[in-house]
Amino acid sequence: MLFRRKISLKVLLILVLLLVGTVSTLSYYYLSYLPSQNRSVKVTTFQVRPDVTPYITEYAIGSETSPNAIASDSSGDVWFALQNETAIAELIPENGTVREFKLPEPGNPQIYTWGITVDSTRNSVWFTDILSNAIWRYSISTGKMQEFPLSEKSSFPLRITLDSEGDAWFTELTSGRIGEITPSGQITEFSINGTAGASPGPSDIVVARDGTVWFTEAYADAIASFKNGKFTQYPLGRDVSYPTGLVIDSERNIWFTQHGPSFVSEFNPSTHAIKTFSTSLPPSGSSLPYWIEMDTNGVIWFNEHVGNAIASFDPNKGYLTEYEIPSRVSGAGNISGALTVTLSPKGIPWFTEWFSGKVGMVNTTNSPEISISLSKQISTPIYVPVKSNASINVEVSSRNLASTLGAEVGNNTEDFQFSFNPQSSAGNFSSTLTIENAGSPRGDYFVTITAETPDMRVSLILEVKSS
């Protein structure tokens, strides 16, 4: 049984996904038309110096630029959108060169871009723009941009990805459609019919190796697929809240973020089984994981835009690491606005900072300064009787840095209670964690046990069975 954490969220522009909607039956139709002509763009070039810390490197693009959406090309250069510059930009990390490419739309005061992807084979960059209600393509070879207007006003084009043929697939959050643009420029939109015309809120989108298009439905609390002209919907149940980012692992399981309750989940489309774990919780009480990626080792990366961290989770080891972003803006909730994340071909996580005007990366070559492990005599899963107590030992090594311990449950919080003895110390220390079940029903749960320092939080995701 899943439990939706009760949280209090500040009203932010970036929380537009948190609108309520439902969908019941699915059908589709398509619209097809031609784009505008290629137009030349203005290019501006400048240099930036990185600010390097042990785990995070940041490049200050400009405090008023509001970077959002990010992708990497095959050479490791990073592409992103600059909202207040009405431009996309390229960062060359090796020498700090930034090139800005202005949209050829003089009347556009800004660009609202949540999705960008690079077709290195065809030397082009695709990106969404909510304000112009269009998909855009920038040709790196010719230096020109092409606009692909959408058929319905205020469609809210959100995320975009490429398939193996170079077709760009994208979601339209408010019109309830997904779309496809071929390399030759043919655009087709497929409509998902919702209840009384409501949109299911298609959000993130990926294409599997077999060509199946998968996407989250944030308003309908569902995941859906599209193949051979047919939509299939997978309702996730009433206890899943705002599925947003998604990625597919090697076993064809779907991993997705729950943006509202600070959860990350694994969904098996064959069995419909869902496993959910919690991130650690910052002082604000919620981390709000947003978009999600997976590297070649099967490690999952995602951004926590209220937690102000970039996180990695290794499903095989049950190990979660959350890297604190150094920058914070006091007038924006004391966070940097880490809204989007991507992985370079070398597996380097890159992210944007909407409030601070920076683009950052995680220094994955540096090992975490703290670690956490169960004592050797403990085996998993741990069985906790209903309405009883059970104790486990948790050993924490912090390399002589101050550490504190905490615990959360991904799919139930009300009826589990946690206490540590001791809760904090300096250097290496051991603590006994008491897990008390005060009435959770029989079932499988995933406890997140966390040690933290000012720079990071590391956690074990521990399976607990209530029996």
C-alpha cells in the first residue's frame, strides 16, 4: 500500500505540473503540416570561469539569464536554453567558451524551454518553446533556425527526445498530445482523448529500443505508451502523485519521479508492480525530484529542485547519494533552481540553475566523503511485526566530519517511527536504529536511512517487510 506524503508546497511557476486532471479512455488522431523557413540567428560568444568545489563545478552564465533545459552532444559540449536571453546556448567545458544563439523572433521577450536534445548525427539541436507554442530546430552546420508551430494554441510543448531514426518526439502538456517531427521536417501530432476534453498531462518522453514511445501523464497519475498508432495507458493507482520524469532500464522497467511527494519509483509494465523509495528530506520538508536519467551502469540520476541537490541511485546496491549544490538564492526559497538534468556521453551529470543563472556539473570522479552500511550480521529484507518493534544496527563512516542520521519510508510514513542512538557524532561511529511499526499493514516497504554533511547526503534503501 502506497502512501502520499502530506506536504506544503510554495507556489512557483515551475510547479505548473501540479494541476489536477484525470483521463479514462485513449484514442488518437493526427495533424500534419509544414514548418516555417530557415532563418539566420545572431551569435554571441564569451568566456566563463568555473567555480570548482569537491563535488560540484558551476559556470556562471549570468544572474539574469534563467537557464533551463539541458542536453549534451556527442563531444561532451553542453546545450541549454536561456529564458531571459531568448536564446539557446552551447558551453564548451574544456575552455569555458559559451556561444549564445538568439531566436529569430524579435517579438519574443523570453523563451520558455523545458526540453532540448542534440542530434549529433545530423548536427542539429531540437528544443521546445512554450511562449511561441512551437518546436524549434537549430542547424549547427548552417547556423539557421527553423520553427515548427503547433496546431493548437497554448499547447505547452514540454519535453523532447530522439528515436533511432532521428525523429524528434515531444509532449504537449495542456493540449494532451504527443508529437513527432522527422529529419525532413514533417510534423505530426497524436491526440490523447481525456475525460470531457481534459488533458492527461503528458510530461516526460523517451523512446525504447523497440521503437515504443513512453511518457508520463502527470495529471492522470499514469504512464502511457504509443506504438503502431495505438496508445496504452498504465494507471499507477491513487497513491502515486504527479509522475514527471521517466527512464527505461535494461530490464524494460520504467523508473519515474513523483514530483509532489519526493519519491522515485520503479514500475514493471508486465506485472504492474511498483516499488517506491523516498529521497532524504532537506529542512524544507520536501526535495521535489523532477527529471531523471540513467547511465550505462544502470545508475539513476535526477535533480531535486527544492532539495537543491543532484542525486544518484544505484538500484543494485540500494545506495543513494545526493550532492548539495553550493549556490542558493535567498529571495527564491534559498535554492538555486536546479530544474533540469542530463548526462554527457561520458556519464557526467549536468544541470541548470534557473534562479542563480548557472550551469553545473557533478564531479563524479571524487568519492563521497561519507558512507553508510548495515552491520554485517543484518540480512535483508528485515521483517518488522505489525504493532511491534525491531532494531537494526547501522554503521556510518564520515571521515572525521560531523554527521547526522535520519530515516524516511517511500511508500508509508504515518505508521513507521524511527529513532537513532546516537543520532549524530563526529568521525566514525555506530548507531542502533529502532524501526517501530505502529499499525502499517502487511506488505513491502523501502526505508531510506541517511547520513549527511553540509556537502552531501548518502543513504541506504533498505527493504522492510511488515508481517
